[in-house]
Amino acid sequence: MIFVVLLGLAAGGLTIAAGLSEASRTRVWADVSIIWMLAPALLFALAGVAVLAGMIYAVARLTRVTPRFTSRAQQVAGQAAAATRKAADGITKPFVWLQQAGAVLKSIFKL
């Protein structure tokens, strides 16, 4: 961080020194101004490219590791579904049995 600040101060000092000389022209100052205006934009673009590269690397690693974990998650979800189905069948079994017994008794007494 300190190196970047010192580099910026040195570049600014050299720019001022170049501007104080008698041989400075408008075109040179226009070029220097364009460089100073583009430098921050290029740094932000470089940071964006670095973030994008990191995201691409992370997704590549994730797609390599994912199949192991998704197959295990699918097994766990299947076990949970089977346990839920078994519990639901166990809870409703007495009610279904009573309904059936009532229907049988109704049909017996109708005859």
C-alpha cells in the first residue's frame, strides 16, 4: 500500500516537473491527462477481472466436488421421504380401519 502511494507521488512529481519546463506543449498535457484519467478505471477493471476469475475458479472447484455430496443428499432425502410415508401411514391406519369397520357393520345390518 505504501509502495503504491509513493509511486503515485513520484508520478505526480514527475508530471509537475515536466509541466514546469519551457518545452511543454498542449498535446503532451492532453496525453498525460488521459493517462491519469484512465489509470483508476483500469485498476477498477483489473479488480473486476480478478473477482470474475475467482468466481470462475470457485465454480469449477464446486462442480468437481458436488456429485459426491448431491448423491448423499439424495439418499438422505429418500430415507426421509420413506420415514415420513411410514409415519403418515401409521397415523392414518386406525382411522382407515375404523372407517372400514363402520362400513362393514352398515352393510351387515342393511341385509
